[in-house]
Amino acid sequence: KMASLEYRIVEKNQGLSLAEIRLHTGRSHQIRVQTSAQLNTPIFGDFKYGDKAHGGNLALWAYELSFMHPITKQNLKL
């Protein structure tokens, strides 16, 4: 199935990057799979998808979530 996202690098420091990622689709593990496979840059701490050096806590957080309410069709932003 198709999976689409866009990203931009916000900051780089000591070999690490802070990225802002916007999902166009919501596939399971989408961000983890696409950053590892297509960008050859796994998420920090993501042992399963390629970060063998920093295994442990996955450094993947959301600061905003938005979606369409399934009944009212209102756009919700949290």
C-alpha cells in the first residue's frame, strides 16, 4: 500500500538531526520504515529498523496531532 510523508531537517548537532515529519498516510510504523529504508537514516534508538548503536528508548515524539473526526467530519487538532 502507498505510504507518503514529507520532512524537513530543523537542526543538526553532533551527527544527529531533529526532523519535522508530516504524515500524508497513516501506515503502521510508517515513519520508522520510511526514514530507515528510503532515507537511510533510522530514528535514534530504533534497534528494529536500523539504529544498532543506540538501541533502547525510541526518540520519536509528536508535538501536534490532527485528524478528521469520523462522525462530525470536523478537523481536530491536539
